[in-house]
Amino acid sequence: MRKLIILSVFIVMLYNCSDINDTHQDFLDRGERIYVGRADTLVVLGGYERARIQGMMYYANSAEKCIIRWTTEGKKDSVVVQAAEWKANNDTLSVLIEGLTEGTQRFFVQTYDKEGNKSLNLECSGTIYGEQYILSATPKFITQMKPLPEGMQLTWSMSEEAVGVEVKHETNGGETYTKVDAKAATTLLPDWKLSGEIQTRTIFLPEGAIDTLYAAWSAPLEFPDFVEFSVDKTRIKHVPWGQYATTGYDGAYTGVFDGIFRGGGNQFHSGDRAGVPQHLMFDLNVVTNLTRFETYARDDSYHNWNPKKIQIWGIEVLNESSEVKLSSMDPGWEDEARAKGWKLLTENTCNDPISNKLTITNPQKVRYIILRTTEVYGPPSSGSGAYVILREVTLFADSILPAE
């Protein structure tokens, strides 16, 4: 029995040795196989329906080319990169591949030498972006629009994916674009147009992506068709320039915009020989689009010299050539004012001798204004024997911008 077992083992060993020898002979028959140096540290940087394949080629010294293969929508495709390209780029492979389908994309990279020997076939993969990603990402959008004297304040939703948002909106000077940071909770638009349109589009940049992605523009939102703010009186200063009216009878230039509507002395009262028409010039210290104004004059039983007809002239930029040198009573005063760049914003009749709410018929963006009274209540209504009393003026505007 023992002899039988030893014989069986010997037979099996002979059979196995024969099998090993056959396999070894197979390899010998195939001849020597040479592997070319391969690409290293391959990465796929996804973009919008495209990708960039990058890798180091310092091991591929003997390679004359590199072939990158992939399959998209069931179709196989490839690109050939010559060694001269990566050697000119410090042994760095960098290939941009267009026309890819959104989603995970696999690539196979293989190098070849002149004899046709090739490297191991290396696989790398990355994410390709497209419309599906944009539609699924959370946009950043306007949740509230609030008019403020200094501009339109936008309140934003928050988005984890967004890197920013573009705003396209109408201003009084035309359409403009603004870029907003993704982390911004609010944004102030200094210039905007009544009833104008505003649109936004969210900007995305996935980590490692080569392309910035833009969502579609939102449906237009509309700015309010009317807003109104009172101009800050504390910033308004009298400008002693040109043939301005002098004060008298305890009057003061500051009384026009001091916010005090009653009480003696808290008013402007022109002095002797001022005459009517007469004018006063003020720096609003803001750039504003005036829409209306209110006047309040002497409120006792004696209404003489309260304004009956009043003009407002405006200009945005003041320089030496802007000064109107004629007396306000001169018939040529208005022509000189226009020639010097001043614009007549309004000319109103005060139907009430004390309190009036008056419109600006020709709104303009201005910083400096001239209040010109051309007629007063009571005799004389104009001429060298007439005076002007203004207890208070309040200005209103639909936009108020900082003065530069």
C-alpha cells in the first residue's frame, strides 16, 4: 500500500512539472515584451461638457506618443499627443477634450515608443458638468428690494454652491452690470431707474473645475414706479456766490433748511434793496434727482413778501464758469443762467401764501440749486421795493447719491 502511494505522488509531480514547462515555453515562444514608461499622477479636471487630462511624463522618456481613449454616448473616441508637446511643457501632459457628456467620464491613457511597444493602460476619471448640474444647484436670488435714499437695497437668499451672482439692471443712464459676492446678504445699487427691470444669474465653480458655470438669467423683476425721500437738510449749505440776495430783519440763510417751521428769526428775510426777482444758491452735498418741494412762509395774518412765484434751477458740477453774474432782477438773468449750464427744474405758482406742495416738472440729476423768487404776495409784488420771506423749504427726490 505504501509503495502505491509513493508511486502516485511521483506520477502527479511528473505531470505538474510537465505543465509548468509547457507554460514557460509559451512565454518563451512569445518573445521578450518591452513596456514603455507610463504617465504618472493623472488627474481629470472637469468643465462644461469638456475636460482637461493632466499628468507627469518623466517616466515616459522613450515614448514618442500618448493615446487617450474614452467612450461617450456609446461611441469610442481618442486623441493622440506627440512627445514633443509634453517635453515642451516640462514633461507635463495637458490635453483638453471637448464635446463630452455630462456625468462621470472614464479615460484610458497609454504611451507608445517608435517600435510600437506600449505602456500599461492607465485609467482615470472625473466629473463633466453641464445643464443638469446648473439646474440642480441652488441659485442665489433676490428676496426683497427696498428703496433707500442712497439707492436700492437688494436682499439675497444664500447658496452653498454659488461663487457669485451677476446683476443686470436699468439705471437712469442705461443698462449696467454688477457682480455680487456669493456670501453677500445685501447689495446696494446706487443708481436705478423707476419701473426699470432687474435680472440676476448665479455663478457656479465646482471644486477643481476648469470652467465657470452660469445659470440662465432670471425672469425680470421690476423696480417700483414711484419712491420719494426727503433730502437731508443738515447737509445743505448756503453758497455766497454771484448776485445772491442779502439778508435783513433778523433773517438768516440757514433758516431756509433748518427744519423749524414756526418762530421769529428762524427764517430767511431778504434785506433792503434786494428787490424781486431775487435768488439764493445752495449746495445739497448730495447728487439727487429732485421730484418735488414744499414751501412754508410767514404764517401770521400778514402775508406780504411770502413767495407767490418761485423757480428752482439746478446743476450737477460747479466750476468758475458756472457763476451767474447778472442781478436776478436783470431781464437777461435766465439766458445767462442757461448759458452757464444751469437748468430750470421748475417754475411754480404758490396758490397758498403760507404752505405749498409743488412739483419739479423737469427732474435732473443735480447737486447745486438756485431758489429764485420772481413774485411775492402783497404790494409791491416785484421790483426794488419788494422783499422775500422763506421760513422753510423741504426738497424731495427719487434718488440721492453721495457727492464725489
